[in-house]
Amino acid sequence: MKFFSITRACVVLIGLSVNVAFAAIPPLFVLNSLEASVSVIDPLTWAETSRISTGKEPHHLYLTPDEKSLIVANALSDTLTFLDPRTAQVQRTIQGIVDPYHLRFSPDMKWFITAANRLNHIDFYRWDGKDLNLVRRVATGRTPSHLWIDSRSTTVYSTMQDSDELIAVDIATQTIKWRVHTGAMPADVFGSADDKRIFVGLTGSDSVEVFDVSGPQPVSIKKIKTGNGAHAFRSAGDGRHLYVSNRVANSISKIDLVTQQVVESYPVPGGPDCMDVSADGRFIYVSSRWARKLSVVDTEAKKVVRQVTVGKSPHGVWTLQHARR
């Protein structure tokens, strides 16, 4: 009888441990831009466990420096929704953040910067770990799209999708340092680890444009042909490779940052857009924008191995359990 009790207790404890382990695996979040919601995906069952209401047109999302909140930027409602990245519970909503289309924290954690895509400005907020205080609104020109901040927290780069430009803004003074012409309809922007190169996805073309920004003025040095509608970036996590989604070509390209060449390509249907990468680097989680799907790409098999139905016009994708960005 004692043996049975001890055995049963062990089984119960093991079962509890397994349940706790499962519960500890954070979900995937997919923004549904035309549905004002976030789909919460269980990475074990690949089921949509809930759909959270947000403000109008959530497009991008970003983790707070302490990793306690995932911020959803709701562009048309001028709000930020804070979610728990582990439980997907809504923590709070901040009002009065004007047109937050794209967003980033500076690496030194002092600044929270947003791009007002429809209102043509970039906003600089002081961040104290809890509250946001607007310091400066910088007029940029036509349609600031995506942001990148260098590793020293000195410069923020922004693409200007309707004037075909890339601008650099000095963070200390919140003034524009320079602007340079790009290829057609620049979207996402990514910086090399040494801060010397900036990569720009040309959604109106078929390439990624590379700029040398190591000097006082930027110089366009190369266009890497990837596929029509080159749009969003995500680091592969190995320090050498970068993924870019080609929205029109229905593919994802893998770029070698050293040779600046495409080394692999993966077919992805439905207009692949924003991405995240699994912690082990094997899987790409990508929103198929026109198909209302989250697509999972196996980079070893080089194909989509799973799709999950989400809401209308899925855009941003995020998980806490990701490869190094």
C-alpha cells in the first residue's frame, strides 16, 4: 500500500512538472491589422488559444527592456497595448501615443521611439521603466516606415516609403543628420553589428539596398536581388545571416551579411511579411499577410511545414522564445 502511494505520488509530481513545463513555454503573438486584434498561438498544439482585442490597426510590436511586457502599437487608435509575453494577459493600455506605426527602444534603454507613418513624424519618448514622456516630435517628410537604432544609441534610422529615402536622426539632439535617396518604396531597415552597414528592404522593387554609413555621409554600395516586394527583416540568430521576406515573390531569402549574397531561399505563400525565428534557429514564424495565416518554415527542409489560421491581414509576429536578434 505504501509502495502504491509513493508511486502514485511520484506520478502526480511528474505530471505536475510536465504541466508546469508546458505552461512555461511562451506563446506566439500575431497582430491582425485589419481586425484590431492579436492572435495567441500555442506552440505545442499550434492552436489559436485566444484572440485579444486591441486598438485599430495594430501593425508592429516590441518587448520592453525588462521583458515583462510586449507592447502592441495601435496606429489608428493612438494607443499602446501592454501584454504579458508569457501569459498573454492584457496588462494596461496607454492613450495619446500619436500614430504609433513602428516602434523601438534604444539599446541603452533611455528612449522609446515611434514612427508616425500617416502623420510624417518621429516621436522621442523618455522611458523610466514604466511611463512614457514625449520629449520631441521630429518632422521627417513623407511616410516614415520602419526604424533601426545603432548599438551605441546615438542614431535612429528611418525609411521614408513614399519619398524613397533613408534618413538618420541624431538621438542626443533629435535632429536630422542626413537623408539619402533609396530604391523604390523602402520598408524595413537593419543595421550590421559594427554599425557600418544599413540594409533596406525595397518593397517597390526586388532587392535589398546596402548603405555604408561609416562616414559623415551615407553611400549606397550594393543592391542584393532577393525577390519582388522585399520587405521585412529578421536576424537568423547566428550573427552572420539575415532573413528578408519578399512579399510579392512569396518567398523568404537568407542573406550572408559578410558576402552580401543570397545563400538560401524558401517558398512561402500568401504574401510573407513580418517574422520571428525559433530559439534554435531552425524555424521561421512568418505572417502570410494575404492568406490570414501564420506560416511556419522549416529551414532544414526548406519549406512551409505548418499553417495556422489567424485574423485579417496578419502583420507583426513575436515570441519570447526566439533566436538572438
